[in-house]
Amino acid sequence: MPPDPVLSRELKSLQEELATAQRKRPAKSADRPAKPTVETGAADAAPTDRPEEAPTEEEWSSQLHELVKEITDFVDEAEENISAHPAMSIVAALLLGIAIGSMLARR
């Protein structure tokens, strides 16, 4: 079966774009100052164009505190809704349990 000419042209175009991008890549990294590297043996990888943006401990801490606050607010709101409408909450929990049970039984 002969190759599709449209597909062949598209593949050739993609190969040319990749080759062009690979030729331009070293030129971009030459403009940047060299970063000090730590030798890690086999873990050394090819340099990337993206700067490393590792979140700091303070960012992790603030994100964790924000998550805890959101969860606490959700639980408090759920408690208020349940205490305001106990019958509706029981019916909703029953229906949810039946739906989950039927989904798990089908597997």
C-alpha cells in the first residue's frame, strides 16, 4: 500500500520544524548565564529551557493552610445545612448510598 501523500508531507513538515527547533535551542541557552550544577551521577539530565520554580516552604505552608480553611468551611456549612434540614439530609444520604451501592455492584 503506497503512503498517503498528505500524511507524508505533514510528517516531513513536522520533522523540519523539530530540526529547526533543535538548532535554535542551544542559541537560547547560550544567552543565559550558566547555572552551577551539582553532580548526581546517572541522574544528570539534559538542561531545560524552563527555570526551576520549586515552591518554597512558605508557599507550601500557605497553600496547606488555605486548603485546611476551605475544608473546615465546607464541613461547617454542611453541619449547618444538616441541622437546619435533618429529614432532607437523611433522605439525601439514603439515596446517595443506594446510588453508590448500585454502581459498585455492577463492577
